[in-house]
Amino acid sequence: MALLLDYEFAPPPDSKEIDTKVFLESVFQLPSFLDRLGFKVFKLIRDDIKESITTIKAVYDSDPVKYETLQQILIAEKSMYGSEWPKAGATLALMWLKRCLRFIQILLQSLADGERDKDNPNLIRINISKAYDEALKRYHGWMIQNVFKAAVCAAPYRSDFLKALSKNQEVAEEDCLSKVRQFLINFTPAVDAIYEMYSIMNAELDYKV
């Protein structure tokens, strides 16, 4: 069994109204997934995910009925925070969390699509850099960008990364990548649904940290 399949997401409903409890149960396991991969390049992503989850869970736990879906959280907080919204509460936490989820999704999709550095085919720096550039870089200031750039230099070999995804078992590369594609079947539309929600509610912010 591939490590990723221990952390499969539930498929989003047709309504795209994402159940908060189900979502939290899924993302709650992602930091331990990144830890089990054992590569320092993912530490920044892992820490952001953990912090965001803590904030969203605290809001949900305060009133599980009122905050049954992620959409209900945003709607309630828009009224609650007024002019401070969306840069407040669980809305802000979910904004950053979805970006981290997009990073993971782009990285895995890039690997599944067979994108490689022609000069260094057993490195995944090109895949990680693509994910960072598309999902997170525009929201990071010079200092954080340099921290991540340095971390990418220590990125694992492609073979070691795929082996970690296979629970350190010797598995054929295509077999491992087929499990990656299986994981993405639910993961990608779940992330897309959150991005769509932020677009519809005009809740996206474009500032740097």
C-alpha cells in the first residue's frame, strides 16, 4: 500500500459544499505524512499546515452546527469581522492552507506527469520549484523565498522520494506513480473547490509575508 493512500481525501460533493469535519479529518494527517517522508524541504509547508488546521479546528469546535461546512465559516466570519475580513479568523487560515494544499497537488501532479530535469533526471528540484512558484512564491517576501530556495537545494533524489511514498519498499516507479494519480483523483477537486469558493466570495488576498 502506498503511503499516500493512507491519507486519501473524500470526494467533494456535487454541491462543492465541503463538510468541515470531514475536511479537517483529511488535512489533519498531512503534517504526519510530510514528517514520514523525512525531508527538511517540506518543514515550512508542514508548519504552515499545522498552524492553519489549529485555527480552523478551534472555530469549528466552537459551534459544529453553525460551521458545518467551510462555506458557512466564510459566510459567518464575513459578517462577524466586517472590514477586517477576509484577513481574519479561520478564513485567513484556510486561505494559507489551501495554498499549501495546492503546493502538494502541483508537486505530485508534476511527478505523475513525468516532468524531469533533463540534466539531472533523478532530482525532484524541478518538481518542487514548479509547485512553489505556482502555489506560494508570490505570497512570500524575499526572506522566505530564500529560505525555501536553500531548502530545495537539499531536496531528495526522485528515487528516494518515490521510495518514501511506497513506505520504503522497493516498488516499480510506475506502480508508485499510479498510486499518486489515484490519490489526486479526490485531492485535486477538493483543493479546486476551495479555490473556487474563495473566488466566488471575493475572499482572496494578494499580500506577502
